[in-house]
Amino acid sequence: MIIAERYHDISCGHRVVGHEGKCRFLHGHNYRIHFTITASKLDPVGRVLDFSIIKSHLCEWLEHHFDHKFLMWEQDELLEQLLEIQKESLVVVPFNPTAENIAKYLVEVVGPNQLADTTAKLISCKVEETSKCSASYSID
């Protein structure tokens, strides 16, 4: 299997509902998101997918939807209160916004939608919350 990889950095806030420690509080990270792409065959130039297409389809999606935003789980009990004071920066998501769930969402939902007009497939995503802590999600 031949893969292409690209990463993108964003700043984003969240809180982890049910967390035992300080991650239950509102906070943010300078995330580094790594995308791993594959295709059943290389294009005529010999690429899985041109890196500029990965940028325009996946990195720019992150910029528009998550960068400088605050991810809130749709079941978070603080959601209604925060919507009253900061609606334009909140992104309501269908998952508790852990690094693991963000990676899974990017692979299962965002990747197929954003790469639908290409021959490539997002097969893995790594979400770094810090330089020491990350989570990954991969499909077969």
C-alpha cells in the first residue's frame, strides 16, 4: 500500500464531559492533525493525491470548521448556556470531543465527504493535543 501524509495545525477549544481531571473544564489546544491518504492506484503522475488537493479538501475544511472554534458535544449540559453568550464560535458535534473521537469523526465523516470527488481515501488520522499526547484512528 502506498500512502500520502499531510498535517495541519489549528487552535481549537473543547471540554471533555465526564473527565475525572482538569480536562472537564473549558480549555484549548494547538492541535496538529495528521491525515493519511491512500488510493487503489497512483494517478498518471505517480501520486496517491496531490498534496495541494489534500490541503484544499481536508486542511481547509479544518480551517473553516474547527480552527479558533470551540467544540461542544451536543449532549453537554453547558451547551445551552454557552450558546447564549458565544454562539458564533461554538461547533456542536455528535460526540464527546476527545482526541480519539475527533480522529474517528475526521476519518469516518469528513474524509469521505471531502474526498468524494477524488480517487483517494482517508484511512487514518492522528490528532495531537500536545507534542506528548495524541490519539489515532485508522480503518482497514
